[in-house]
Amino acid sequence: MKNTLQNILLLIIVSISICNKLSGRNSYSFTQIGLRQGMPSYVNYVFEESNGVVWLDTSNGIIRYDGLELKHYFVPSLETGVSNQRIFQIVEDNERQLWFLTTNGVLLYSKQKDDFLPYYFENKQSMVAGAVCKTEDGLLFGVNNKLYKYSYKTKSLELFSEISNKADFSIKRMIFWDNNTLVCSNRNNKVILYDIKKNEIIKNPSLEKNNYSDLCVDNEGFLWVTDYNNGVKKIAKDGTLVSEYTPQNSTFSSELVLCMTLINDRIWVGTDGGGVNIINPKNGNIQVLKHESGNIHTLPVNTILNIHGSGNGNNIWLATTRGGLVNARLSYMITYSSVALGNNNGLSENTVLTLFQEADSDYIWIGTDGGGINRLDEKNNTIKHYPTTWGDKIVSICKYSSTELLVSIFSKGLFFFNKETGVKRSFKLTQDKLSDYIKYSRLSTNLYNETESSILLLTNPVVRYNIPTGKSEELINANPKIPLRMMCYIGRDSLYSYFYNTQTIFRIQKDGKHIHSVFHSDTTYFINSASIACNGVLWIVGRKGLYTFKNGELSQIKSSLFKEAKSVLCDERGRVWIGPDRNFSLIILQIRSLYCMVSLMACLKTNTCKNLNFYLIRNGFIWEESMAY
């Protein structure tokens, strides 16, 4: 039940498609793997192979991370026997062989031996390659100022071409601009273009004059280059500077760029102290992921040394200095928990008792158990606390006027709340008996906006309050043998509003004077949750699972999936959301194919929630309360 006074964490589950439509930006959640997990604070390079295993170059050497455990590898230098090498690049070839390019030479990882083997030239000399590119039939290595080709067919390495006659042009980074054009940068951040078919350098004065380091090609064929202390530049094939991004001409967060890569059609740029900048190449829009002090939802570290995105782009890994490894994922959910009073990044109290949103408003009003009223601004994801309500247990909220809300405070009564000033004033009831019931019954009094001009006070008896006249009238229980107890709102159709308690589902006709029972169970505490679908079917979560009620008939949906269901919500898009008890998965049923489960929406790694309670707000957003152990 939504008004049970237990620990409740407010969780917001939002459809990514809706989120993108409203904000134009993606929301990311971050997981930090740091010193507590045994990860060194300094991670220089990160790579995820096709099976999901992550390889890291750290201050403590090479580390393998499988999502659960970290394994450290001691890889001694062939010359000194000391493990002091740094990784330039890791690549997984088309035969799923892992190649590690290090300061001491190229290493091959043997999965059978779980060890590293040095790769030699034919003359048994170690090969120190600064960069590597994949081709259809092999790998292309940049070794000093030469290109070497490894062939899948012959399993051999041969000299492919000498790209520069300058001895100091030691290749640091390589990337294909197109099938024939290779872009190479060297240790001095000079860039050249090389035609691998004609085996000749392509003159491009605009590239030769600048100190570019990292390279990236977007899906439209433009070259992106990082200019360490001058942001990022976008260059066309003819050498024309298309655009550049710095803090002076855009929202780009830092001129000090350390790395760059293409992930899901976006340019991800890691900076020194400015977090991550995500650039949309088509329109130039920038999204900045940056650490904000006191906000647990933001990027944990602001200095990013390397970025890697998995093949499908779902896993994004950030190598940081002083922050270990950070995983970034598209987020379907934002979790708000308690923070210091006045901090707008969280709740004044973990326990959330009620939610309310007015039509065409960006504000969600949150009633907490002892933390008073909070207001969530869904545009910028900030929460405002109201000191005048601290200490109050806000069990229900509804609209009263354009400037005030009507709130129900447990054991204190009903109050008007000014949305601008935060001032509350007492709501006077003409019936002293009803006032005493609200204060001393030990039950929560829920509120419901029946119409623009009337509010239902879900007390015992239920009272309809007329806003314009200030008058109230008691509604009559058509079957006095069935007690009303504490009722919660379910939903409405064109004629009725529906409510439930632990045994009964009721309906009240608009402006009607009677309360009629629609469904009643002789079993105490039979109903845990109920909702009405757009087709008029009542969905009930009972003690033994999930039920539907239609045309006077109760039918159980017999499936092991629903034995531990605790909450149910029908949305306006014909879906039924079901919150189980222990495994904390959200199961969605499509009403049009009534008993066919079409997707498993979200599974959380933790098992800390006992119950899920849902509210349908607007714009397709699903807001969820969860009761924690």
C-alpha cells in the first residue's frame, strides 16, 4: 500500500525514447571500480573484448576485469625482466586474437595459458609498434616510420610501406579516413595522410601545421582531431576546417583534451579536469558529463585519460587518473535518496509516501515521512526542500488552487500549502468528528481531485469537499457491512472513480452520493495493489499472485512469474506494469495480448527492495515508489 510508513526510496523509471524526445539528451548512470574493489586509482588505457572482458593498463600493470574479479598480470620486459611497460593500444583481430602494443614490444595473449607471449620479427627481434589498424585480411602496424602488415592467411608479418623518410616520425596513432587513406600522427603530434594503394603521402597543409594528437572519423566522413590545449576540430577531406569546439565558442568544458573516440554516432571527448564532452556531429550540440560535488548521479571523476565503447555501445568505459575505472551506461532510471537539507540533488528524507503532479506542470510534488514536502523539477532533475514542512509526514497531496495545494499530514490534519512561499495554513473542517478522525485514527487520510471543483477526502466516512463554496458532504456507503477503512485511488473511466482497500474495490460516480463495492474478498489483506486498464479490466495483485476482474468474474493469471507480485499499474499505452517482491524486475504485459509477457523492462543488480508501488503521471513517465527492507 502506498501509504504504509516504511522506508521508501523514490525511483524514477523513464522510457529512453520519451526522455530523448523531451530533453534531446541521454541520461547516464555511472559505476566506479576503484580502490575498494582493488583497482589502482590511475588507469591509463581500457579495452573491452568481444566477450565482455575488460583489459586495463594501470599504475600496477596489466589488469583483467570480468565484471566480478580483477586479475593482475606480471609481464616482465624481455631485456630487464622488470614489469614496467605501458600499453599504447589493444586490438582484437577478426580471429579473436588479442594484441597488446606496449613500450617493450607487441604481446599476444594466450587464452589457453592465460599468459602473454612476445611477438617477434622473423629475425627474432621484438617489435615496438605505436599503433595498429584492422583491415579485411589482417592488421596494419605502425612501427616507427614504417607500416607492417600481418596477414591472417599466412600468419606472418611483412614490411608494407615506409610512410615517411623522416627518422623522427614515430607513429603514435593511426586511423582509416576511408578505404585507401590512412591518417597517422606521431610523437610530436604531427599528422600526415597516407594513400596505402599508391604508397604515397597526401599533401594537406592544414593538418601539417597543427599539433594534433588523437584522431577520430565520424559516420559522415569528417576527420576529428584533438588539439591538446585548443579543444577539438572537425576537418573535411579537402582540409577545410568545418568547425572547432572550445570553451570560448561553445559549451565545451575544457581546452585540455586527452582522448577521443566515436561511440553510437557521437564523438566522446575526455578532458583534463572537464569531464566528458559528447558532441553530436550533425548539429554540434554538446552534452557535458561532469562531476558535481554532492551529486551522486554525476560523473565521479573529471580527468579522463581514455574512453572505450563496446561493439553495441551499451558499455562505455572511462580510464581516469585518481579515480580508477568508471563504467557509463544509458540510464533507464534515476534514483534519489536523502541528502543534507537544502541540497537540491536529493530528498530531504528517504521515505517517500506520496507523489503528485498537476497537469501541464514540470514539477512533481513529493510527500516524505518526516522530511516534509519536496518538489522535483523534471527539466533539470533538481529537488527543492521546504523548511516549513520539515518534521511533517506528508501522506497525500492534491490540487486546491493555482497557488495552493491541499496536503494531508499524518496525525496533524489537513493543510493548505503555498507553492511559491512554502507557507502552510490549517484547513478547517466544519465536522469536529471528522477532524478528530484524521488526527487520532492512526490511519492516513488520502486526497483525490475528483473534478476541478471538488476533492474527495478518503476518510471514514468519505467526504466530498466543494472548492468554490467551501462546503462538504458525506458520501453514503451503499453496503454498510463492507467497511471503507483506508482507501487508495486506483483510476477512473468516463463515469466512475475507483478506489481500493485491503479487501474491497469501490467506485464512486462523479457527483454521486453513494459508494458502491465492485469487488470484495472475505480474505483479510487480500489486495496488495490494484489498477484499472484502458479497456475497463481491473488488475489486482493479491496475496497469491496476479488477477483480473471483468464482468463480475475474478480470474487468476497462473504463472510462476507473478507469485510474488506486489504492485500493478496500467498505463495509457495499453501496458500493465508489475512489480515483483524479491528479484526487483519490472514485467510488462501488453493488454492487447492479455497474458503474453512481451518484455522484461529492467532488472536491478541489488536485491534491496521489498515492494514496488507505481503512479502514472503524464507524458508516459512511470514514477515508482519502492519499499526497502
